[in-house]
Amino acid sequence: MKIKELRLLNVTIKQNDEIIYQGKAEDVPEDLKELTYEKIYFQGVDVVVEI
């Protein structure tokens, strides 16, 4: 599944434990939308996506 397929969620996208995006899934920058994630989980009310 690609990051662009997540909708209506607040997401935190991390790469090597560094946050590279935090906000609404609909507003993820175009260059990140096509990436495939390795791990996804809930942390509080946010979805954390590790690439």
C-alpha cells in the first residue's frame, strides 16, 4: 500500500527515526505520496508511517 492511499488521518512520516512530515494524510507532499512504507502503527491519535 502506498502512502497516498491513507485518507482522513493525521500521520507522522518517519525515515531513520527522523520525522519528515507531520500533518493530514491528504496534505502529504507529492514526493512522499508514491513511497511504500515498511511499518505503520498508531501512536496516540496519529498514524506513524516508517519508510
